[in-house]
Amino acid sequence: MGQDQTKQQIAKGLQLYQSNQTEKALQVWTKVLEKSSDLVGRFRVLGCLVTAHSEMGRYKEMLKFAVVQIDTARELEDADFLLESYLNLARSNEKLCEFHKTISYCKTCLGLPGTRAATQLGGQDYEKALFFPCKAAELVNDYGKGWSLKYRAMSQYHMAVAYRLLGHLGSAMECCEESMKIALQHGDRPLQALCLLCFADIHRSRGDLETAFPRYDSAMSIMTEIGNRLGQVQVLLGVAKCWVARKALDKALDAIERAQDLAEEVGNKVRTESVCWVWSQEPKLGQLKLHCLSESIYRSRGLQRELRAHVVRFHECVEETELYCGLCGESIGEKNSRLQALPCSHIFHLRCLQNNGTRSCPNCHRSSMKPGFV
């Protein structure tokens, strides 16, 4: 398969993807990967596969294609392609809770020399869409020809998230400030909202709730402005955790209820509309975290009926999202095995946690397993 045919097939897959025919799009792109001799085309179709599997919640597959993509970038000996592929590796590892690797790959992104990504794109909508199939127009409007700068801003943001989850809050703050600086310079409202959410989470982790609340309010304002309802779910989840920390459980439950309504709205949109920017798995993952937090609140209050309802919904979400146990690697829900969700929201088979013998989460290493929790 030559260059022209490769380009046609990638465009065909993109049209299928945008019309919500995801599996057919994946089949087209996989066939291109098997038959095309065009290295640039192969690199771009790998980018599409990384994005698609990320949005479907298939993070192991996402990582597999990201690894192949970076090998292709090395063959091309092009700094622009290396920059994108390293960021995809960072994103893949972040999804799999490999935060040290996320930071390492982001640092590699930031250490790469200046790139020419913008001039290669040449202003063609088709080319832009291949790099970011779901948000191409938004990114191009924000950064114009500064594609490498966009990658660097996102690298700083992903580093901030990884550092925060590892408990390195000072480093998280520094990276988030750098990302926010670039976002403000280019009027990138979506990235500004993400940074504000990250700032709020950092302050909450430090116990500085007075500073966290206004950051969450600012993030919610922009998320509402740009129509990012999944982002609003994350903001409300953070707000609920703040209220829990203040022992204001009724206010926490109110925030959780609002977040659940939003997550369900987005989930319904995925099922009823052909809109490519909606992430098919993200609403369910958000609901998982919300049910987990609700469960802990109702358990502390001794309200057994409400507790059971959230436990049932939690397990339904686990089965629907086809998650994998972080210890044994088996798909959660395939077998009738008891599950355990930790306070950090990571999920494992109960037997795997018992056999592992650790007193912290095997994924994020937080000291989240209280005595008698497992």
C-alpha cells in the first residue's frame, strides 16, 4: 500500500470514527498498519489508534501502539514525530498508573530540540485531524503553528498530574505553573481549566481547602464555558472530597449527586449520538469514583440500604468498563471474583491484594489501605 492509498484509508477510518463506528475504524487503521509501506502514514495511523484506544479505555492497547509509534518515529529520524510519540507514551503510562514512567517520558519531551511540526502540517485540515482526531480544530485555533509548544505544555501538565498522584506536590505545582503559563499566553481555555483543576487538587492534597475551593470554582467556570461536562464531573468529585475532609457529608453527597447526573448525561450522549469527542469509557470511570466515594460516606454513616445500592452500581460499572486487575492482569468481571476498591479508586481482585501483602496501593503506592480494609 503506497502513500496515496494509505492517506485515503486513514481518512476513511477517520470518517468512520467521527460517525461513531469505532470498531470499523479500528479495522481500517489496523489493515493500513499491516499493509502500508509509507512510514509517515504508519506513524499517523498509530497516532489515531493510540487516541482511539485511550478514549475507549483500552489502556494496554494504547500503550502497545504508542511503543510501536516511537519505533516508527526513530526510523523517520524526525524530532516532531519523536515529540508526539513520547507524549503518547507518557499519556499511556499515566492511564496505567505508571507515574514514574510518565514523568520520565514527559521530561524527554521537554528535552527534545525545537521542532518543525507546524510547517509540515501546512494548514491542511486533513493533516491536523490526523494528529488530534477529536479536538483538531480547537487545538489549531489556540496555537496556530505552535504545535511543538502545545506538546510541551501538555507534557508539563501530565507531569504535574503524575507528581501529584505520587505525592510530590512541590514538583506538581511547578509543572502545573509552567503549563498554565503557556496556556495563558495562547488563550488555551481547555488547558487552563485542566491546570486550575490540578492546582485545586494539589491544594486539597496539602489540606489547604480554603485555596482549593476557589480553584475548583474557576475550573468549573471554564469547563462550563467550553462545554466539558466530563471535566465538570472531575471538579465536582474534587469538591466532594473537600467537603468530606471538612466532615460536611451532606454537602459532599450533594456534589456527588450533581456529578453523577452529569456523568449519566454524557453516557447517554455516547449511546444516542455520533459525536467523536465524547469519550465512551470516561463517564463510566467517573461514575466508578463517585460510587466509591459515596460508598465510603454511607458506610461511615451506617446507612446499609444506600450503601448496598452504590455497591451494586459500582460493580455494574466495573463490568461495563472491562477493567483489568492491576496485579494479575486478568479482566475484572470475567470471573465471579470478589473485588476491592481502595480509597484512591484503584480496583483489584480481593485475592490479589490479600496475596500481595502490601499496606499501600500497588499502583499509586498511597498509604490507602487502612487496617482491616482488605
